[in-house]
Amino acid sequence: MLIQQPGLKLILEQDNALARGISQDDIQKVRDATDIVALISERVPLKQRGHEFWGCCPFHHEKTPSFKVDSSSQFWHCFGCGEGG
């Protein structure tokens, strides 16, 4: 997969972290201490719509936003390419 935004690569590697010996507890501590909207918006311009934030997906080229970031669940998903985490 082509990742055009290197800052988001850390989010994608969560599942690989368990394989490298990082405990689920440590992953949860990092997740709790990180504002995913602030992290992603360092690389992707996001606009708020209700409690969700939307922008153009960093994983493929698009003209209309299909990349959703939910601040309450700390998850993101692209409805265009299906990537999420």
C-alpha cells in the first residue's frame, strides 16, 4: 500500500506492534494520551461535521472528502479505499 502521509504510518502499524512484543496495555496508554484528530490534522486538513472530522484520504487521490476521523472513538476510516484504524 502506498502511504503518502508518513505521520499516519504509525497508526497503521498498531497490529504489527503486538507481533513485535508491545503489550495491548501499552498500546492503549498511547491511544489514551493521543488526540487522533490533532495527530492526523498535522498531515491532512480536516473539517469538523458534528462530532466527526472529514478530509481527503491520504492513501489515494480524491477530490471530495471520504476520510472520516471520529474523535470520540479515536478511529478513522476512508469510505473511498476502505482503509481504517
